[in-house]
Amino acid sequence: MKYRLGIDVGGTNTDAVIIDNDLNLIAKVKVPTTADVSTGIYEAMHHVLEESGVERDKIEYAMLGTTHCTNAIVERKRLNRVGVLRLGKPATEAIKPMTGWPEDLVEKIGRQYFLTGGGHEFDGRPISAFDENEVRKIMRDLKGKVDSIAVISVFSPVSSEHEERVAAIIREELGDFPVSLSHQIGSIGLLERENATILNAALVEVAKTTAEGFIKALEKENVTSAKVYLCQNDGTLMSADYAMKYPILTIACGPTNSIRGASFLAKNKDAIVLDVGGTTSDIGVVTNGFPRESAVAVDIGGVRTNFRMPDLISIGVGGGTIIRELDGEIKIGPDSVGYRISEEALVFGGNTLTATDLAVRLGMCEVGDKSKVQHIDLKFAEKCFEKIKSMVEQAIEKIKLSSEPQPLILVGGGSILIPDELEGISEVIRPENYEIANAFGASIAQVSGQVEKIFDLSKMTREEAIKEAKETAKQEAIKAGADLDSVEVVEVEDVPLAYLPGNAIRIRVKATGDLKG
């Protein structure tokens, strides 16, 4: 029998599971997330391998869902210096790259940006001539000043020709240099796509360090024959090499792992999922077994982007949420003791009143020493929980697309805070192993590829355009590490673009496949 090791890093805890190839749970652990993240990953890995008793050479796959890239952007640490080349002059000179970005983030990434000729109209006609000599000069100027390069061309989802030509020139001038091409990352909308591409380029070294660190940790535990994957933010996986090329796809992978894991554990492919951690509660929707994607631009670290992200609502309610009473008014969070809950919560001998302390006082769970919270007034505890319940119900209402009551799958270690009856919910499902749904989601995931592109239907039929998009999505899934024979298309969306002249259509296709054996 072969096995899978799945690890997911949360703000408070790092969870790890080992499952067999029939997707049966063999072992599970939950350890506090550490300040440097990596130490917590090593701890969780070591403990789950020891607990399982599984022979190390029988671990066939190892999956990691990590917050490294998200943390790097939020904390402004370990980011690459990025050279930005935008193709579309003179049409795009009015707004410079990184306009509207937080100043401290721009300082970290650098202000090395250039505008040059090139780019296309929506129908594939060039905006202006592509100047190869100018591009070569820019690359020589950037040599030694940047760690990676972001290339953005107007309407590159229609024609990627100029971006691909720049990539070829970079290889000739700078050798094997990290390059992010916008048509491979973002959607329609030049500035948002540009922002996502620059962030992707800034995260290359973080992703490389994370992937290599994970591989070294596995080797330290004598897990040397496992194929290594990182989790994407659509609930699927990508190979370590693919993750180093597209690190931005790991952002928000934690909540999507929880959504996938919750769906599998509850045996329900269509429901609302509420994942209550130690710091926040994430609410999403699982549709046909996969997380619903957001249809609007998403803000990451103060930067507006348009690459694919899960449709989520996060609220500051978790097991470590700090409870205060100010001038007779109850204040729930949004701050939390996070991974320090075992030191700071009252039930563990600390001095901070948390949501977990109130749950213990109300008899909702048995954690720590309940005698340390007996002094808390019961009416006060009940009032606090009414407020938490109201916050959760409001968030659920926002994410629903129908007024009809829907089932809710409840997961995460902090889910002890949530009552069995909620407004707008037909039933609350608490699946077995709910507390490690995120690590379970990481370990059962498939590999995916996605394409989003505009086609001109004056040059081909709608059927031909969809066929081409499907084939491209399948190839992306194979590049990301999917087994060739198992790849299938799971999602097709086509939208006529009435605001563009001519007969344009935007097609988005997602393909998934099993892990390579």
C-alpha cells in the first residue's frame, strides 16, 4: 500500500495527515504554527510520520498548503526586486506601473519599470511596432539590478506573441532568468493583470525557498521517493517546479483546502463551508466538489489584482479571538492570540480572555482547565456568543446566492464556537475529522490547469474556440503534474463581450487530472 502526506499551514495551527491511496485516514496531528512557519511544518511532518508508523519509502506523494507567499506580501519580506516591462506605448502612458500600490511595497520591489512599443487590440491587431532592439537595451540595463522580470502586454490574453518574444530575448540576454508573463497569470484588465504579474515575479524566490525547504525536510525524515506538490488556490495541486513559476497561485490555498476537505469528509459536493480557525473564520461555497471562484477583482496586500481567487468572506472570529468589554459594550476581536493560545488563554493559565474560554465556561467543549474560567459571568458569556452567532449569520447571508436555506459544513478546530442552528441554514453538518479538513483537502487534491482567453469569432467558430481552450487547459494540467490519461475538462464558461467591437468572446476552461503515478 502507498500513502500520501498532506500538510496545511494555518495562522494558528499547522495540520498534517497521512492517508492511504484509497483515501482512508491513517494518522493526523495538529501543532502550533511557528513564527517562521517552516519549523511548524517540520514538527507536524515528524509527528505525523512517527504516529502513523508508515514506512518512509511507502510515502508516494507529499503535499503542502502554505501561507509563505501570502505572509511575504503582507509582511513585505523576502520579496524579489522586479523589473517591469509594459508593452503598449504610447496607448498606456497615462498610468504608470504600480500606481496606487502601498508605498512600502513599491520600495521593497523597486521602481525599475519601462514602457515600450507593442501590445495588441482586442482583435489581435498590433497597437504599435514591437522594437526588439529597445527590449534588448532594457534587459541589459536591468542586468544585476533586479531578481526577476514581469512582462505585460496590452490584450495579451488575445495575443501573447509579444510577451513570448520578450521572454525569448530575456533568455538570450540574461540566460535562465525568472520571467512572469501576464497572459499566463491574470485575466482581462491591463492594470489588475499587471499587478498580479508583478506580485508573481516578486514571489519567485519565496516559492523556491519554500519548495526546496519542504523537500529538504522530507529528506531529513528519510522520505526520499515522494513526488512533491504545492496546493493551488482553486483546491488543486501543482508540482514544485510549476509552483516556482507561478507562486501567486498558492495565495489563499488554505481556505480552499478546507473547502475541498470539508466536501469530501461530509460527502456533500454542494454546500456552504465554514472553516473556523484560531484567528479567523473563512466562509466559502463548494460547487460540484470545488470552491466557487470570485467574480470580482481581489485585493492582495493592498494591491488590486484579477487573477483567479476563491470566493471567500473572512471574519475575525476564531478560537483565539480576544474578547473585551468596553464601556458596557462587548467587543469581539478582530485580534487574536493566534498560535499563542496555549500560553495566553485563561483555560491554559494565561491572562487573556478568548472565545475558547467562553466556550469552556458555557460547557460547549472541554479544553484546558475549566476551573480557571468559573469566575466568568454566564450571562456575559451568553451575550458574547449571541454576538458571534450574529457575525457568522451576517457573513453567511453575504455569500449565499439564493434566499433558500442551504446546508453548512462546519470544519476547523475553532468550530466548537458555532451552534447547531443558524439563520438561513437548513442543517449544520459536523463531519468526522472536521478539525483537520484543510490538511485532508491538501492530501486528496487533484492537479489542475486553467486557461482564460478572448477569441475573435470572425476568425473561427465558437466550437473551434472552445475546443482550442479545452486543449490548452488540458496541457496546463499536464504541465502542473497531472497524469496524461486522467485529465478531463471539469468547467467551461464562455461570455460574449458586448462592450468590444466585433464578435469577441471570453472563454474560461478548467481541466483536472490525477497525480502522476
